[in-house]
Amino acid sequence: MAVRKRLVINFTGYEGLHPDRVRGRYLNSSADFSRLWSATTKTQSMLVEGPNIASMHIETKGVNWQTETEFCQYGSADIFDAYAARNVATRFATGLMAFLDVILSGTFFRYLRTSWRFCIFFLWPFAFACFVTLVTICIGLLPLLGGFNALHLIWTIPPALLFARLLVRWPGDKVFFSYLLDDWTAASDRIHHRNPSLLQRRREFAEHLVHKLQTSDADEVVIVAHSLGTVPAVEAIADVWRSNPQLLKQKPVSLLAAGSCLLMIAFHPRATSLREDTRVVFQETPVLWAEFQTITDIIHFYKSDPAAALGINPLDQPIIRQVRFKNIHSATRYARAKANFFKMHLLFLKGAQIRNPYDMGMFVQGPFAFRDLVTTYRESGAPLDAAGRLT
């Protein structure tokens, strides 16, 4: 199926990126796409359409093809900014509470059973927290350890707390320590429905998605969900289905889950509403679920099947592909990402520099239907010749 108009709904994960910065990031991916396929791309500015919701128009021309894409960004950067604005002690305490919740609820062992690599990502910030706590206690209790009077704690405890603060800033910030604590705190708030802002944003996403589906004349709809963005994407699809199922039947709708962290929350015993939303998407809607995973990224559930992991018998089996970033990106870009696990995680969103079946630019602004790209052309990639011409 040839596509001339496409609606892309982009759900970002736990990132403090507001719409204009998301636009800038995608423009970099679009530039890779244009170089790879000898195309030209014109984009407009992001137009605000709601709270952290904005859209831009993309027009792409190839040698003998042309597409228009409405790229709509759904994010919660303003809410995540509020998590980052809290004081150090609060961020530290709530992060540790989230850690204990995952352990005591048995969720960690479900992580371990499904993807041991993700457990490395989970344990890292809390291992660093234990290190900071141990160093602080040792410095604070130096007088007692040396056999001195307890009154000497008056002058050792304040420096110990100051040193702990310095560790949180460096090397803490360099290794994303506070950011990761906030990430797990927000995940815990989603599980237990503690943050009214996140609940309100869910309603806003669903209402806006209904509006987009009602007014769009696109040939297809591609919902792109990266990392934890899969959670609000699934929620929005389920909410639309409950309120107006016809909107998901009138044209092809696909969910592109890249480096999905859905199971990070869905595995928790209290995440019953998310598991039900996931069941609705799998068992009731006609939405095509295509998930991409890679062995070099620890921030997702590599080699997992979300339907099987949650005990869901889907209407249609999800398409799950394992990709290799070294076959998608240049050696230079791949080498830079290997030194930083967040950069590796973000390679899912970078434009392909090598022709292959996983090409974010092709999914967003190429001339082929997403369903065809992940089924008919899943091995060979898009059928464009060396000059970027439709064959």
C-alpha cells in the first residue's frame, strides 16, 4: 500500500523534552533519512495543541514519490520537570521507596525471569544509593569508630551530609543518578495512581487522540512509543477503543513500540489497570502491534513478548523483531553510544545511516505503509533502488 498522507502520534518516555526539542531531535533523524534515500524534507514549526501536545507538518519528496506527515508529539515533560525540581532528600527518599516496592512486591523477580539485562538497569541507581549511604554513615560515625566521645558527632555529621550531597552531584549527575530515581518514582506513582497530573494527562491524551483520528484524512496512523512512552500509548489506544471503537477501524492503525518498558510497570501486582488496557489493545482492537528490541540496550525487555509475559492471548500475534544497531548506524555513532547506556537506548529514535528494515525515518515519512514494512518487507527493507527511486 502506497502512502501519501500519514498521521504519526509520538509518545516519548521519561524525558524532560518539550515539543520543540523533540522536533529538533526528529529533524536530525529526518536528515539521516534524506541522505540515505536521496530525498528532500520540509518541516514546519511545532504548533501547540494541548498541554505538552504539539504537532508539525512534514513534507518529503523522493525521486518519484512524495509523502505528507502530521507528526504529533504527546509528552509529559512538564510533569517530569516537577519531579526534578524537588530537593535532593525527597528525590533520594522517594526513589528508595520505589526500589523497595519493586523488591517487596516480587516485581523484581518477574524482571529477572523475563530479561536479566533490564535488572542491571533497575539495580544500578540503588546500588549507587547504597554506596552514598554507606560512605555518609562511615564519615558521620568516625568518632565512634575511633573510640571517641559521641559528642564529636556534632562536627562529623554535617560534613558527612555535605559529602553525600557532593556525591549525588558528582559523579551522581554524570551517571544519571537523581534522574533515574525520579524515573522510578514516577513509575511507582503510575502504578499506585498517586500523581493527579499523570491521571489528568492520560485523559488529555485520549481526548486529543480522538480529535486527531476524527479530523485526519491520513492513509494510515502510526503510533510511535519509545521506552516508557509505551505505557501512555497503550492507555490512550484503550481509552479511544472504549469511547469510540469505530475510530480505530476506519483506517489502518499501528503501534510501533521501540525499546518498550511497558513491563516495567505492568509486572507490578498493583498495575491492574495497565494490564487490562494492554489486554484490550491485544484482544479487542485491530491495532497492529510491532515491537523492536536489541541486545545492546539494557533499558528494555530484550527478547520478551509482552502478550505472553502478561498471560494475554492476542487477537493477532504481535510482530516482535530483534535488531542490531551496528547494522543500522555508522560505526562512529554506535561506538559513541556504547559508552553511555542512555545514548544506546535513544538509538531507536535516530535515523538509519545504513539501509536495513528498521528505519525510523521510513516509518515516519516514507512512501510505504508501516504494516507492509514490518510484514512484506520485514527482511529486505523498503523497495527503493540505490537512487531512492520506487522500484
